[in-house]
Amino acid sequence: MTDIRTQVEQIVRELVQAGRLERGQLVVIGTSTSEVLGQHIGTSGSETVAQHIYDAVEAVRAECGFYPVYQCCEHLNRALVMEREAMQRYGLEQVSVIPVPKAGGSMAAYAYKHLSHAVVVETVQAHAGIDIGGTLIGMHLKRVAVPFRPRVRTIGQAAVAAAFTRPKLIGGARAVYEQQAPESSGACE
């Protein structure tokens, strides 16, 4: 289980750096703890696996200042668990439900119990995300999503996919897309 925490921390750090994430931005985390254990999604949820993933995300969040947003399973229409402060900052609307392992998933249920002031919202437009086990987080990412390939490609038995987002490129042949001044390299360096 310590490998899970180490691997998740590495993936989150790489994503923060590659996506140049800044303090206060949203990172959606979709997780099938069943898939991490080598089982079919939704069949063998594990609070222990959820704890290790949560602890890893929290370690990086404490340094970098992003808001983690934990995606529920399809039984809650892939709603999301997040801190009340983030919900208010982004003008989102709270919904009334409490995720539990069999309706929301072990990861979302664990996050709901352990975030300081947890709330559930229906949707977000996150700046980046990590999908552990094929939970389909794309619906919660801002446009335009840029696929990111972390060095660690699996957590336990679960495949990992990740993405960060960038502003749309608009204009034509005369448009300029690069800033002349040096850009920030993100919250964590």
C-alpha cells in the first residue's frame, strides 16, 4: 500500500508541473479502488486504498495549493466531492447527497468524511485531472484538455490517465500565442 501512496504522489506532482497548475485551481480525481485491487470497477471498493490515494493527493495539495475534487461513481451521476471554499470560489451549487461506498464509491466516500468542509456538486470545469481505473473524468475538465502521460502508468492494477487544460487558441495566421515575458511555472517548483 505504501507503493500506492508513492506512485500517486509522483503522478500528482508531475501533473502539477506539466500543467503549470496554480494555487486555487481544481484537480479532479476519479478513482476505482476496485480496479487498483485488480477487480472489476464497482465490485470491490476499498477504504484502505482510498486512504492511501487521499493521503498522497493531500501531501501535494498542502505544498501546491490546488483544490482536489473527487469524482463519485455513476450511481451518483459522477457528482463531485470538494471543499466548501472551492465550491464558493467557483460559484458552484451544492447538491444534497452523502457519498457512501456503494453509492458514490469508496474514494468519494472517504474524501467526504475527511475533507475539512466537504460538499457535493454536480459538475465542475477542472483545470486538470487524474483518472485511476477508467472512471471517465473528461466530463469534468475545462476545454481544451491536453493528455498527459505520467511516468507511472498504473496504480496497483489500475491504468492511469491524466490531463491538464489550456486556453483555446483563437485567431488566424497573424495571431500570437506566446507571451514575451517569462511565464509562471506553476504553484510547485
